[in-house]
Amino acid sequence: MKELIMVRHGKSSWEYGVEDRDRPLLERGIRDAHKVSRHFGSSSFTPDAVYSSPAIRALHTCVVFLRKMRIPYHKFSLAEGLYVFSGEPLIDFIAALPDSEDKVMIFGHNHAFTEVANDLGDRPIENVPTTGLVHLSFDIENWHEVRKGKTEQFLIPKALSL
């Protein structure tokens, strides 16, 4: 059994005139990351590994989750392969995950996350909003076998109370 948690980065700012990778989170993005991580962190999910896109907005969102969920930093890695915006390269990234990691969290971007949530999950998701979390499970032993699984959970900040 493999489990994948996909978290789209929090709401970011376009107002600083920086490269896309360097866009920071807005205050709302930080608040939403705390809210979703607090809610999801109350479950018994403990990841074997956590990967983040190198984009500042994804990395900052990831760090909030690491701290709130008390995930040790040695389980964290930056992954250039998560700085993607369509589903196919994201599925390639997932299929290449080490098989020793059964429970994995990834932090990245849309439209890739919405496409993959729909390609690999069993319920339609129109859009994974900023700081949206999708929890998928797969009845497989090796990540390269990844195929349609089960959508265990879909969390969005708007639906959660503080």
C-alpha cells in the first residue's frame, strides 16, 4: 500500500517583480498553511518522506507543514521535478519515488496537482485551490506501478475552521 499527499502551495504574491520561483506567500497563504496543516496533522499520518518544489511559495508552505506536524527535517528534500505545471511530468516524478517510502507528501503547483488528483483519484476534483490537500492511496507495492487509486481526503482552507 502506498499513500500520497499532495499539497498545493499557499496563496502567493505577484507584486514584487521577482522571478516566478521567488514569489513569496501572502499573509493569507501563511494562515491557510497553518490551518490545513493543523487539521491534517491531527490525523495519524506520518510521512516517510516529504518533497517540495524549489519555488519559494511551495517551500514556505512545506516548512509550515513540517513544523506544525512535527515532521523531522531529515525526511525533507527539495525536488526540482516538482517545479512542474502539468500532470504527466508529475506522474513521472511519483512513479520514480523510492519504493522504501510508503507514505509521501509532496508540495507543488497547479495545474499538475488537479490533473493528477483526477487521473489517479477516484472522485472528480474541479480544482485544487491554493493550500488544497489531496490524500490518495494505492494498492501497489512499487511506485512505478502507480495507477488509479482512492481519494481518501480532499481538504480546502475555506472549508476548515480556525
